[in-house]
Amino acid sequence: MKQTYRAIVILLAAVVIMSIFGIAAGQGGASQRLAGARPVIDAGRYVTIQAAIDALPDEGGVVHLPPGTFEISEPLKVTKSDVLIQGAGTATHIKNVNTEGKSALILQHPGGGDNRQAELWRIQLSNFRITGNEKSGHGIEANRINEIFIDGVTVSYHGGDGIRLYFCYEDPRICDSLMTYNKKTGLNVIGCHDVVVSANQFEENHDALRFIDGFNLCMTGNNLDDHLGCGVVIENTYGSVVSGNMIEECAGTAIVLDRDCYGIALSANVIAHNSSGGIDLRDAHGCAVSANTFTISGPDALTIGPNSGRITVTGNNFSNSYLGDGKVKRAANDLTAAGMVLEGTSDVTVVGNLFSSVRPKALAIKGRPSKGVLFGDNVLVDVSSDHKKLDASLVEDNLEVAR
């Protein structure tokens, strides 16, 4: 009887042990790996960062960059799809010491062609700092990379552009990054579409952003400050939105639309203290300028030129630094607040705006006559204005208040 009992106990114990080991094996025991998994490459185990990138399999993978300052004199090159290059935040610093105009990081098909057959897909750059010098080239140069994603990257002090996207045709995303002190453009986007530029900071580049020969730009929630040229320059583009951005103290113009732009909304931006103007519609049609705050922007806060028309201007505030009780924040030599200019344009709606204490005029008419303008339901406080001189237009129901 005792022997039978002992045998039953041993059998039960064996079953329990086998069950435990079976469950552990099913959950990924030491003897098994997830099918299809590729190892993560630790760049700290390689002689150079380029060697770590070159170790990526053809199917792509992940390269982790350790903390540290890593000097390079030749461009780092990524030539495969489905790659993530990830650092340890700004503690990972790639420093381009090249003085021959070479870029720091180049993303490009290994064949190097300039056509739809020479494209890569899905490269992500995340959480590192990359710097150059005034004689180096671009910071990040991406050529024909579809679905490129750059987030949490600091790009500074390059002799060229901070980030240059060339025909990254499908769905580029630039988010939560910092582009500063680059000699040319902070973010230069050429020939791209369906582009998201969100929650970035741009400081003291030449221009902050240039968007050329593309469409469907969604630029929201960015901060642009102290640029030596313009804030945003958009050319030959349609179907885009620039909204909810802070654009301050550019030596040039805050926003420029030129060369066959159409169907673009410029909305809910704060455009403050830009030396050469707020928004300049040089060649734009079918666009809306709405709910922006133009504060101490001169010499002209909004210009609609002779090559532009069919523009809606509504719900904007054109103001100086008035604080109430007859007080202004800025000194007399800094009262550069301006209104809007119409120059030889047509078919424009200017409705529901406030013009207060702007100089020289709330609305100035320049050049050949502008026609087909609806100027109505605006409030004009402490200003002079040319709106009553509009030709072949409708001017009605405006409230003019002297102070």
C-alpha cells in the first residue's frame, strides 16, 4: 500500500514539473525565440556608427546609439528600408567636423538614382542630436524616402539645411524636433506630399521652413523664432494648412505664398514683430487667411499682390501693443504695427476683421486698382484707411471708431 501511494505521489510530481516546463517553453524559454525576430544592433559594440548601420540585414532593423559625442568626417549613410536609428536623447551627439560641404547623415537608395525606382520606405530617426559647422553640408539629407519619420531629433549649426527632404514622396512626418542655427533652411521640403510638420521648434536658421513643388502640407503647432530670413515659404503648392503656429521676429516675412499656390488655409497663427511683414500672398489663389493675430508686424501685416486673387480674409486681428487704459507695451520706436495692402488684386473678401492703432493705414491700396472686393463688417479703431477708395467693390457696414 505504501509503495502504491509513493508511486502515485512521484507520478503527480512528474506531471506538475512537466507542466511547468511546458508553460515556460510556450512563453519563450531560453531554448526558443520569436519566429522572425532580428537582433537589435548596439552601436556601442562596433568600431564606428557606420559599421553598426552596415550590419543591418537587408530586411532592416534597429540600431541603438549609446550616449556620447561621436565625431564624423564623412557622411553616415543608411541605404535600407524599414530601419530605426535611435539614440539616448541629446546625450547622443553626432558631430560633423567635415569642412568640404558634406552632409552628416544621408538616407538614400544604394543605387543612388533619381526616379521612382530608386526609393526606400519607412526609415525612422529618433532621439539624438546631430550638429555641423558653417563649412559642412546638410544635417539630415533624405533622398526619395517614403514614409520617413523624424521625431525627437536636434539638428543644429550646419552649413546647409538642417533637414532636407528631396522627393520623399509618400507621407513624411517631422515631429517634436529642434532645428536651430543652420546657415540655410531649418526644414527644406522639395517635391513631397501629405507632409506633417508638427510640434517642432525652429530658431535662428536662415528660413525656418521651405515647402516647394509639393502638396498637402499640414503644419501645426510649431514655434518659429528669430530667423535671419523668412519664417515659412511655400511655392507651387496646393491643398495645405498652416495653423496654430507662433511666428515671431523674423528678419524677413513670416509667411510667403508664391509661384502658383492655391487652396491653402493660413489660420489661427500668431504673427508677431516680423521685420519685413506678416503674410505676403505673391502668387496665390483660392486661399483663406483667418483668425490670425498680427501684432506689431510691419511694414505690412498682410499683402495681397497683383498675381493673387479669390482670397478670403476674415476674423483676423491687426494690432499694436495696446494694453488698455491708453497704454502700450512697446516703446515709441517699436510701434511697427501695420495693416493690410491690396495691390492690383481682385475678388477678395475682407469681412469681420479688427484693425486697431495700425500704421500707416488699416487698408492701403497700392499700384493699379483692386476690384471686386467685399470690405464689410470690419471694426477700425484709431486708424486711417483707403477702403472707401476701392473700385468696383462693395464697402458696407464697417464700424469706424476714433480714439
